[in-house]
Amino acid sequence: MKREFKASINRALNDANLTGALGKFSEAYKVNRTKAYEGIDFEDLRGRIAEAKSGAACHLDEVAETFRMNAEALGAKVFRTRDPEEVKQYILKVARENGVKNVVKSKSMATEEIHLNQALLKEGISVAETDLGEWIIQLAGQTPSHMVMPAIHMTKEEVAEIFSKEVDERLDTDIPRLVKVARNELRPKFLAADMGISGANIAVAETGSIVLVTNEGNARLVTTLPRVHVALVGVEKLVEKFETVVPILDALPRSATAQLLTSYVSIISGPTPNDDGSLKDLHIILMDNQRTDMAKDPKFKQALQCIRCGSCLNVCPIFRLVGGHVFGKVYTGGIGTILTAWFDELKKSEEIQGLCIQCGNCTQVCPGKLDIPEMIMEIRRRLVLEKGQPLVQKAIFSVVNNRKLFHGMLRAASVAGKPFTSGKFIRHLPLFLSELTDGRSLPAIADKPFRDIHPGIEQPKGKEKAVFYAGCLIDFAYPETGVALVKLLNKAGIEVVFPEEQTCCGAPALYSGAYEVAAQNAADNIAALLEQDAQYVVSACPTCTVALAHDFAKTLEAVGRTEWLDKARILAGKTVDLATLVKRLVDQGRLSFQEGEQLGKITYHDSCHLKRTLNVSEQPRELLQQAGYELEEMFECDMCCGMGGSYSMKLPEISAPILKRKLKNIKDTGASLVAMDCPGCVLQISGGFDQDGAAVRVKHTAELLAERLKD
């Protein structure tokens, strides 16, 4: 990463006002959003939105043409173009023809996208943003930090300072007073405006209507008072039927700001009369700017299902730390990364794509059913194809793909790390490595990896077998978790087989965009894991489980290694995470736990991949309670701990505050023990507590359950 980008991250992280405001908002948003959606089947709602938006994206040209014909039949003038420059020239032409000197605007990300304000100002036309947040950042000389709440990053003290300069009067931080100042300053601008420029939340082909959704009423003034109205609409806002307006209006306020409804919904169908009786000059510009190309790309077509609610930003653990400006000039957050790669150029997303930790929070709340993490992975893949892997990364992956060399180096690290090891942790590393142990200790490499322990475990020989895929961390750092897994399955009469040819699951390479490397890891593991005839392939690492059950087939297909696809699907069909399998065995009466002993309070941390990709969250909780633990839920139990695989090493400055928040939430429960099902989370959280000094034990669920088995 470039030094300037790192510096922008550090500036954001050290801005207490920014992190405080975003942190409070994101915490409140989750609670309020849940209340706002009470009584609504969110999955059904977003299914209908995704279907309608996807349908329009499948034939954008026809939908756009239908919209044009119907809008023009109502008296509007419709201009469609692929080129953002043509948009600006069209608006300037309309302005010249109508003698426009003053423009008022309602909030429009499309105008931000093409830098329209600068083009108008260059021609001597005054431009006033009238959305309160947009006006604030216009006065501050900034760009929006959020697509719905553009000034969310600013405090009332900062706003008071900006307004004071604008009105040449010392203002305090009384919010009603500041709003009154804005109203007094903006009202004359509405009355003096010759042209109003708006965006649109929806454009309905069936009726030729545009729909605007606002809270402040400024859009109504922008679209009714000036004699000329120009609406700039990205073609992704098109829907075929008017009936689609209803589900979008149901979702948009709830997802954007956790409101049940917005204050104003304006549906404009053709020009309306001016105060002198003449008809308004209504221009609707359908802007493409790579959107039809995106619609033709099977990996990115889903991005056109976005309704621009910003909910992905509201739940993102990275956004709430660094805000929007770190992501670039216009669109922010995960969706902003994708839009930047398309509407600007791929290389402009090179650094910001690295901000995504792949926690999947956004996938759970998106009303358009976008898989933002998956699209960011594809951006990474294309960047690697275009530019190649960085030399250091290439060297690392060449080692990882050589199983014997990789495992030999891990064994050597066990010895080499002794001078830096205290107990089970490496607390301090020298020189340029010191940042890796800043705020979190690292686990010491085990003296004896699981692959060396497994042959010495006495097991029942039976017909039922499970192949154990350990993954790197359990194999070489936490072999005790592997031993616990064997104990659990043995108790149910299942023999656990450990193929020694297994190697890295390929997640580090995959999440870095190095698909060819990940594909080789997949092929090697498929060969190793299917060599034995077993009923299950079980893993106690959610990231590895996701790799086996989901990613292997997709990765192999992406690089054209289709000869492995049938075997990849067979492996996926056998793969199961440990918590799901153990719960199944308990329900079948094949496993039981000691009874009658109260073990005290415990809390549980949901690992990102386990909950959001594998959809497993209740099973481990039920098992722990059946084993005798009293479960105390922590606040934000399913928020990322900041590990993110190699993320914590690439961006430790972001990972550390995420971990700090997680440690606080655990301590606030009063529990002296926290359980989880991911060895990566164990690494992150146990390492954090080692440096924090709090008397909280961190354990993998497998170990806690194995301790409580009935004899």
C-alpha cells in the first residue's frame, strides 16, 4: 500500500470525533433497524427487490427505451448517454438556452460521480446544494462520506464553525438553531433559482415516472420552484413495473436510517405547471457510464440491484473506524469499491479493495441481495491478472504450495521462535516484525503438530469414518483442538482419519486474488481428502470449511480447471463443520454430556464465516448449555474480531481497534470464559487478552465439549 493511503487511514483512526460519531451511529443502527423491520419478512422483501432489479438489468436497453417513450409521451425530454462528459455538456446546453444563472440541487450521487458542480461553476453558474448534509460539506469544501448521510463524519461543533463563517455570526451548537440558519440561508436560493437538478431513487419504465425519496422536503422545492428541472438518473435506477416501487419504498428508509418511512415521497410523471401557467421544462438524463457493461458481466451484474441505501456502510466494522473519505472521492465503503472499479477504473480500486475484511456483515442486511465481499474478491482476482502478484506475496504462496517445504518451515519456526516465546505466546518480535505483536500476542508454534500426535491416538475401529481437515492453525498452533475433535467423534463411534497430504486450504491466496495458487491448493486437498472412503469430511475451522464446501469448486471453475469439478462437488457434499456434526450426534443420542454441575457463566463469539456463510450460530450455543455452561450473550456477539486471516498482518492499525472493542464487549458480560469455533478468532482474541491482562480464558468449543463428555 502506498504511504499516502496508509497515512489517510491513520488520520481517520486518530480522529476521535470521526470514530466516536460513526461508532455510536453503527451501534444504534443495528438495534433500530431490527425494530424497523419487525413484522416484515426481510428475506421475502429483498428477494422481490433483487428479482425486479435483476430483471431490469438483464435487458437495460429495452427498459430504458420503454421509459423514454413513456416519459416523452408525458412531455419530458429524455437524453440517454454512455459518456459522463456528454451529460455535463447537455446540462450546460440546457442552462445556456434558458439563461440559467443560479442552480439548486437536491442530493444526487450521480452528479457527484461526474463532478457536475465543478463544470457548472466553471461556466459561471452558481450552484447550491440544498440537502442539509450536502450543503454542509459544500461549505466545508469536502465530498460526501456516506451515500445517504453525507456529513455523518462531522460533529455539531464543526458544523457550527462552518455556519458561523458562512453567516458571519458566532453560532453555538444548538441544533435547532443551526437548522434554522440553514433554512434562512437556503430559502432565498430556492426562490432565485433558474434550474433545479435532482437525482432519482427509482425510474419506472411502465409509467415514465421518476421517484424521489427524501426527509427534508428540499427535493420538492428543487423540482417545483425553478422553471427548469433536470433529473440525472443512473440507468441502474430503472425498473420495469410500477409495482416494484412498493417493496423498494418499504426497504429504503428502514435500511438507510432505520426509519419506518421517509417524510417525503415524490412521484414525477411529466412536467408540472410553473406559477405563470407555463409547463416546466423537464429533462431526464439516463446516464450509463459503464453500467450496461457491468450488466453484461456475470460477476458484477448483481451490483445493479443496489438501491443506494448505505446499509452496507452502516454495519461495516471498517467503515465505522475510518469513515468514507479513505475510500476515495465519490462512492464509499464496500459498494463504493465496486462502483469505483467500474465507473472510474479498475486500478483506482487497487488500494481501497484491501480495506474489506470479508466479514460478510453487509450480505446480511443488503435489501438488494448483493454479495459485496464476493465482488471485491473478483476485483482482487482481476487486479492480479492485470498486474501480477507482488513479489513478496508470490514468494510466500510458492512456499505454501509446496507442502513439504511449508510444513518443514513451520516445524523450524517452532524452534526458531523459542527465544521470543513465553508460555503459549510470542509477546514481542524484533525490528520490523514488532508491529505484529502490537496489541496482540501471537501463538507459539506447537512443539508437536497435530499430524505427529494423531498416529498415537488410540481409536475405535469401525465402519463409520470421518476425514479430519485440520487447517494450518489447528495442525501447527492448536493441536489440542484437533485432539478434542477426535475425542468427541470417537465417543460417538466414529474413527477419525487424518490424511497427511492435506495442506493449506488456499484461503490466504484466494482472498488476495491469487486464484491460480488457491486452485492448486484446492486440487491437492481434494486428492488427499477423498483418498479415504469416509462418510464425513469435518473441520473445526469455519474458513477451511467454507473453502472445502464452497470455494474449491468456484475457484477451480474460475481458472478453467474443470477436470476437478466433479470431485470438488463430492467433497463439498461430505464437508461439515464440527458444531453441526456434534449437534447432530447429540440429537441422535450418540453423544451426551455430564449433568448436574453448574460450570458458571460463559459468553460466545460468532465467527464470521461460521455464522454468515455456513449459517451456524445456535448449534454451538445449545451444545455449550447442554454441557452445563450458563450462556451470557455479549453485545455485538457476531461482529468481526478483526482477525480476517492475513488482514490483521496487512492492516494491524485497523485490526487492533476492532479487537479492542471485542475484548471490551466480552469483559462487559462478566464471564471468565469465552468460547468460539474458529482457531483464527482464538488466535486474535486470546492474543488480545494476553496483552490486555484480563482474567478471561479463550477456548475453542471443541475443547470445552470434549471436557464434558460422559464417561
